[in-house]
Amino acid sequence: MAEHLQPAALPPVKISPKEGFFLGEFDAMASPCELLIETQETHIARSITALAAREATRIEHKFSRYRPDSVVSHINCANGATVEIDEETYRLLNFADTCFSLSNGLFDVTAGVLRKAWRFDGSDNVPEESTVTPLLANIGWQRTQLTENHFTLPPGMEIDLGGIGKEYAVDKVAGSIKARHPGISTVVNFGGDIQVTERRRLDKPWLIGIENPVLASDASTIVKIYQGGLATSGDARRFLLKNGKRYSHILNPFTGYPVENPPRSVTVAADNCTQAGLIATLSMLQGAQAKSFLTSQRVTHWIYD
Amino acid sequence: MQLNHKGSIATALAGATCALLGQSPAHADTDSSVLKDWKFDTAILYYGETDRVSLAESVISATKTNNDDSIFNVKLVLDTLTGASANGAVPQPAVQTFSRPSGKDSYQVAAGETPLDDTFRDTRVQVASSWMQPFAETWRGTAGINVSREYDYMSLGVNGLLEKDLFQRNTTLSAGLSYQFDSIDPVGGKPTPLSSMLIPSDNSDADEDTGQYSKNGSDNKTTMDLLFGVTQVINRRMLMQFNYGLSVVDGYTTDPYKVLSVIDANGVTQDIIYENRPDTRTRHSFFWQTKYALDSGVADVSYRFATDDWDINSHTIDSRLRFNLSDRSYIQPHFRYYQQSAADFYQPFVNQSAPLPMYASADYRVGEMTAYTVGLKYGRELDNGHEWAVRAEYYQQDPKNAGFDQPGVLADLDLYPSVKAVILQFNYHF
Amino acid sequence: MKRKALYVSVLIALSQLGGCASLGVQPWERDLLAKDEMELGAEGIDLGLDDHIYFSKEATSGGRSFAGGGCGCN
């Protein structure tokens, strides 16, 4: 439960002046986290970076599957028992429920159990069907029960909020900065998931490079962003390769196997980072139809096949 | 397993994320665009006048936006002109013979027809390049050069523009300077002003000396432009621009291929002489433009008034109204109206009995005229982000009589025929 | 009488101008102005081609930008 969580230790933060803004850096959620802060004041930059690090670490500790004291671990270890949940957890699980229905079951936070069979480490280690198929029995969000104060997960099943958590953290951090330091436009960038808190003074855009997995790593596309969020879904390093066939890390929860022929990487722009991230992920789940899906959704996007 | 609710998932997610983040519904003003390494605008245009000139023009423009928001642009224009254009002489009830610009050949014009010189065939190549550099937060400087070359003409130009944003970019002041050097090397040489056009005789061995004596060499002119502008954001939907321009031309402004008829009291042509225009021209122009964002479209209206020391005053109204048919396509009607008064040296012909003026031109383009353009454009964005558009327009010029009598045989002839043209254009942006 | 009506309407127009002392928008109100088609020089290729046609067929050029020369067509 949230109130039992240990206060999270803050990661070391670093700030450095750049031309016209400060760069704030720290590590959280297994990603490098960056802030571009439009201020000339060192103390404001430090205060904003510390605020971001505190909020990011709080969310990581609360919802990481890897932390035994997290809310997610508590739910996964309940062995079928109903667990009491707080309001924030309810909102996240309710959002997961919406994504499940919107995607007709393709986006399922209980599909994480497939990790027991699949390890996307760049090797040719494709699991046997006999390993994959039994796991399908433990997938199915529709079998969970969610109310405002309680959540019940059938025994053997697990949830993994990894597909939502980082984008959620980016938006929460951006929201805190905007509330505490209005008027100071800040880019929150957690490993490529990005939110701009508000428009810059003089209405200039922020220029942000998005990684192009096809080209050399230093060749990135530059995106001009005034306001809103950006998120990328891709398998730049997470895939398997066997007999010339590429296995993407995007798994279909109905078959237990990777989606066929998804793009290598999709970047989406939307009002906020969470929305952008979900649209990017849902498009990857469409496999070869990712492009037409994105087009039909009328969102600004960049695809690399 | 297909997600078939077209367009609705993004919308549903927008609502769901608002609930998740505890925010009021997000305003859909995400505004991001790619700075691809290069963007290309290409177009081909056909311009065709009934029985007269036709022009085929192609443009390719490449733009690179750099990481510091500076912009480099290079543009290549190629065009080919063929066909006939009015040489300035009046029609006659009898067949007329004119010398070709080379002086070595002649052409005939039927009775009652407006004399057209059908010799025109020219290819023009133009290269223009510019660099825009933002600096000190609210300033932008642009420098450009251009070169253009055709068979008898060469032009070189440099220009600079300085812009300053004020009041949170709601006001932009600009000041620009352009200098253009043009040199013309007319086919067959530059004619002596107001000298007679000699008709080469059928006896070709007499041509070499006699046909050339009134024509020699080349000439040039310079054009200096100053431009001052204010752009003002009025409100969330409206934007306004006002420009003042001063343009000073110095040098050879005469069209070496244009002539005037010298007529007697009966309106019968006695001689054909080359035109002559003043060697300076100073023009002031006032330009106002407004753009208004409609719920699904844009209204764009501009008005220009120009006045110069040749006594040409002109009014131009140009309007484009864009209607978005969907998120990815639009139609845009275009209407333009133009009206000019005649230059003080314009006259449709020269009276044999009157003293020869110092400057004279019968070119209808410096005479009194009205013109209008109506057109329609349709544009569409493709799935890959490329865009194409087609445009079809009709342009008609109606030269007017600025109060000149038409004596004798001219009374029944049309000295001010309308010029009708169609414009077809295809654009592709990628 | 007519002149007086004009005078009154000019006065009204002027007072309205004075009334909206705050011309312009805040940065977050630029959603519509930020559209490509709202740029003053949108459709620059079309404007360039038009300028060339009208430069060679009419006695006035420029206004929007430099009047220039660069063409032997006039």
C-alpha cells in the first residue's frame, strides 16, 4: 500500500547551463532523464530538476514491477485476494482498462507473463510453442475486477504497467513543474518520451531530435515542438533474430507470439505524452497495418520501417 | 482484431488521459512539425494567350531548415516562351509589312489585324538563393542573390532583409534593400530611339548596311528597391501586413522590340518608328494584406496602390478564399482585379503633323487598362505527407482608350483588343 | 450630409481602434495563426509565378516584396 512505501531516495541530479536554457539530468525508470528548462537562473533550474527527480522516483517506486515493495508487486503477489488500492492506482488501472477495450484486447497489461518465455536480447533464442501456449491461460484483463477502492487479480496472473508508466511519469512531472513554476517552459524527456510543459517565451519552438533506428545512431530527425507530447515505440535493441526472421518485442496477447512485420519505430505527437505513447504502441500492435492505422487516427507521426 | 473505429481511438484516448492525469480536457493545440533535411516545392505552369504568347515554366525550390532555425533556400526556374506579341503598331485596312528584330527578314500582317511580332522564342534560366539567420532572440536577417539569363537578357541581383519581432512576436518590423543589374543585348542591336524601322527589301544584298544603321549595341539598367513593412497580429484569427516600397529604375527602360505607327490625317500609316521611354522611373507602392482564419479555411485579401513619375497609377485587389473540404483537401477560389492609368508618354500612334515627342510608346502595357483573373485551386495531402495541387485560372486584359481620337481609317478598327489567357498549374510538395 | 455621415463613421472606427489597446495574442493563442496556410507568404511558389506573369503583362510590380527586375519581358 502507498502509505507503507519507504520514501524514495533521490537520484543524483546535475544541471548545466546551455544557450538560452538549463539542462537538468538524472537517472530514473532505467532511462536517462533530461529536462530543458527555459531560465537563466541556476536556482530555478535546480529546483525544477529536483522536483522532477522526486516525482519520477516516487512513481517508479510505486509502480515498478521490479520493486518488491511496489503497489504492482503487492497486487501480483496477492494470489487471487482482493487488494485495496488508492486513487492514483485506480486511475492508472482504469486507464489500462480503457486501452484494453479500445484495442479490442490487443493492449493488455496482464500480457507481461509472456516474458517468462520471451527474452528479447538480440539473440536467436525463440521459445518453443510448448513454452508459450500454457502462458496464454494467464492472460486476460477481462478476468480482473476493478472498483474505485479494490482490485482483484486471479491467481497466476500478473500485471505490468511498463507500457504506461514512463509516459505517465513524464506527464505527471510536466504537470507538477507547470503548477509550481508557471511561465517557465520545460521539456521533460525520459528516454525519448517527451512532454513540453507550456509554450516558450517569444513563442519559439523547442527542437528535439528523435532517434532513427535505421540510420546511424547520431543521425536523428529534428522535430520542432511548441507544446504537447511526443512518444516513441520501437525495437531498436529489443528483438530476436532467427533464420533471417526478425521477432519484434511487441507480443500479441492472443497468440503469445510477436506481431508480424511491425515498423522498426513509430513516433507520435499528441496533446500529452501518455496519449502519444499509447497511440504509438497501439500502432505497433497493428503490425504491417501500423501505417494505415496512424493515418486513420489523424495524428502527426513518423514511421521507420 | 483490427481497430476499425477510424479516428476515434485518438479522441477516446485524449479523454482517457485527461481522466488519468486529472487535467481538464487538453486543448488540441499540439503543434509540431518535422524539419526534414530538405523540403522541395515543385511546380509546372502553362500560360497561354489566344493567338499570342504561350509560356511553359517549371520551378523547383529546395529549402533546408537548420537546427538553429536558420533557413537556406535555393530555387531554379526554367521557362520557355513562344508565340506572338503585339509590336505596338496600329492595324490598317491593308496588309502591313514589318522587319523582324534581326533586321534580316520581314513578316506581314493581314488587313484589320493587330500587328503581332511572331518572332518570340526565348528560354530563361533563373537561379535564386537565400539564407535567413535568426539572431539575438527577436531578430532575423536574410540575404539573397539571384541570376537570370535569357538569349538577349542577363540579370544579377542582391537583396537583404532585416526583421525585428516586438511585443511577444505580435508585431514584426521589416526593412529591406534590393539592387538589381539588368543588361539587354537586343537581337539585331539596340534601335535608335524614334528612328524608322527599315523594311528589308527583297533584294537581299542591300541588307547588310542599310538594315543595321539605326541599331547598335546593348544597354543596361539598375533597379534599387527599398521596402519597409509592419506585420501585426490583430487577434487569434487575424493577421495584417502593411508595406511601403520605393523603387528607382535607372537606365534603359525601353522595349527594343516595340514600335509606333506614324499616321496621316486619314489614319493611314506612313512610317513605323521605334519607341523610346524615359531613362529613369521612380515608383512608390503601398501594399496591405489581411489574413483571417475561418473555422475551416482562410480568407486572404490584399490591396496595392502604386504611383510613379511616369504617371502610371495602379490599383490591385487580390483575394484568395480557402475552404477545407476535409483535413487533407481544400478548394480555393482566386479573384484578382487590376487597373492602371496610362503613362504620360503613352500614345497609340504618332500623328505625322504633330512634332515628334521626346518619349513615346504604344505598348498597351503602359497604357490605360483593366485586367481581372478568376481561378480555382484544389489541393490535397497524401498519406505520405506529400501534397499536390492543381490550379486553373482565366486572365483577361482589357486595354482602354485613354482619350485618343481615331482618325480616318482607324475609326473602324480595334486599337485596344483584349488579351485573353488561361493559366494551368500543377504543384507537388515533398 | 453625406460627408458628415462619413466623418461620423471614421470617428467610430478610430475610437474602436483606440478601444482595443491590446492588439495581438498570447503565445498559447497562436493555434490558428500557426497553421501553414496562415503564413503571409503561404503558397510562395504560386505567388512567385503570378509575379512573373503580371510583371511581364502589367506596368506595376512588387508591393508584397521587392519589385525587382530580372526579366526581359517588360
